[in-house]
Amino acid sequence: MRILITGGAGCLGSNLIEHWLPQGHDIFVIDNFATGNREVVPEVDGLTVKEGSVADPALVDDCFNAFKPDVVVHAAAAYKDPDDWLEDSRTNVIGSIHVARAAKLHEVKRLINYQTALCYGRPQQLPIPASHPTAPFTSYGITKTAGEQFMLMSGVPTLSLRIANVTGPRLAIGPIPTFYKRLKAGQNCFCSDTSRDFLDMSDFLAFMDLAIKADAPTGVFNISTGEAHSIKEIFDIVSDFLGLKAIEVPVVPPAADDVPVVSLDATETYDAFGWKAKIGFVDTVRRQLVWYDQYGISDVFSHLKQKFDSK
Ligand SMILES: NC(=O)c1ccc[n+]([C@@H]2O[C@H](COP(=O)([O-])OP(=O)(O)OC[C@H]3O[C@@H](n4cnc5c(N)ncnc54)[C@H](O)[C@@H]3O)[C@@H](O)[C@H]2O)c1
């Protein structure tokens, strides 16, 4: 299959490449390296990389024209500065429009869009079903939701995935890398009094193998475990993993731009795809920590405004 991945140098995109290249798929990446890493998309057979932004319509069109993809995975997203509404809009709204239009023009068979659980805003029900109304309230959530709507109305068979917190190689966002990096450096931490749904990369990749099949369902689905686990539980697993005993850590109320509990109901995904997460929560976190021990850790990004001080 010929698969074009926007944002292919990011965490999810690069894991897809490592997973799919050995299966014999041809892959084309568009990435501006805003949060992705050039080194994870080396020049190897079957992989073409174009540096540039999905917000550039001529670049997007040229790439589709040259590569003629069967399937597009739209993973490019801007989120690293929550106050940079314009960049979020350029990438997540305008960029998504360019990708959707090019997919339509070049008769792409399937468009797979990655969506954040922040599209649901503060949920009225837990775990959140995919039919829950969208009510985003951050720049990232608002712009990703607008982009998703354009993709869904593009006329291209579109599968939009509302994805839980996926852990795996090169994860550089969220509490696991943050606690690992800070605790190892002897720095202070706090836990936001929030809970999230964590999904292991191997489960995510198993789903993506089903998602690119020609006869796979389209529409909107949650990709998740359906379980909520607190940030404090993660802190405890990380400190235990690092051999640090009985560390006191402040648990602080969620920030204004945060959501207390997110867990996504994947029952409909199971019914439609026969897919279900297999790796449990503690193993998911520990597998991530083993990876950091082996390969190290890069800069940690956040789409939230509440950040640590430098101590
Ligand atoms: N990782 C998760 O747990 C998770 C959960 C929910 C949704 N998502 C969504 O999945 C997608 C991938 O997330 P990720 O965790 O791999 O993030 P990531 O930051 O590692 O990857 C995003 C990639 O997009 C690239 N990019 C940013 N702006 C671009 C632009 N204008 N043009 C081209 N490339 C651009 C970045 O350089 C990066 O390589 C995003 O759309 C994100 O919203 C991820």
C-alpha cells in the first residue's frame, strides 16, 4: 500500500513507519519538524520525506501528485504553545483542509485522522462514548475539532480516531516522561489531580493495521482502554521504578485549561473492528520507563499552560 503520513516524524507517525515499512508498505512523510525529529525518518528504501508544512497548499498538492497515496494518515498537529492560536489554526485547521482537499482531488481511498480526546471538552459522561458532543475549550482542542469536521465532510472515506494517551517509543508529552526526567534529575514534581486513559503503542499499532484495510469502517471511533488512572498513580509507578522510596508529592487541583477525568469508551470500536487493548495500565507505564532507560529522553512538550518551575 502507498501510505502518506503527515506528521510522520512525530511519536505516533514514526512508530507507524517502523511498524509498516517491514510489512512492505511504501510511505511518504510530510513534516515541518516542529515537534518531530528528523533522525527518526532516515533515508531508507520505501520511505520518502518532504520537509514542509501542511499549511502550504502547493507543497501538499505536489506531494499527493508525486506519491499518489492509497491511504492518508493525518497525524500532523500543532500544540506546543497553547497561546499560539494562529499556528494551531494554520496547522490544525488550514492544514487539515489542504490535506482533505488533496485527498479528494487525488481520489485517496481512505483518510485516517488523529483527534485528541480534548475534543469532548469537560465530559458529561464517563467513559466518554464517541457519540458524546464535542465541546473543546483550548486552542489545541478547538482547532483539532474544526480540522476533523472538514475532514469528515470532505467526501473522502474518513476514519477519525479520538485517541487516548498513547505511550511508546519517543513519547515526549505528558506525565510519564515529565516525572521520569525530573525525578532522575532530582527536581521537584507535582501531580495534577486528574486521571487519564493510557494505551500502549503495541495496542495502537494493532488497531492501525485494521484501520488501513480497504473494507474497514469509516466514521468516528475512540481508541482507548476505557479505564481512567490518576496522575498520582503514574508518579508512584515512576518513583518505584527509579527505586525512590516514599516521596511526598503535592497533588494540586486541575488547571483552568485541564480536564479532571478522561476515559474513552471503546465498546463501539470493539463492535466495529473486533479490536480491544491488551496491555494493562501498570505494564503500559513500566514498558515506557524501560524504553527511557534504554534510549533516553528528549525535550518534553505540553499543550497545557500549567508548567513546572525550573528547579
Ligand atoms: N500521542 C497521543 O497519545 C495522541 C493522543 C490523541 C491524539 N493524538 C494526535 O495524534 C497526532 C500525532 O501526535 P503525536 O503524539 O505523534 O505528536 P507529535 O508532536 O510527536 O507529532 C506531530 C508531528 O506533526 C508535525 N507537525 C506539526 N506541525 C506541522 C505542520 N504544519 N506540517 C507538517 N507537520 C507538522 C510535528 O513536527 C510532529 O512530527 C496528532 O494529531 C495528535 O493530535 C495523539
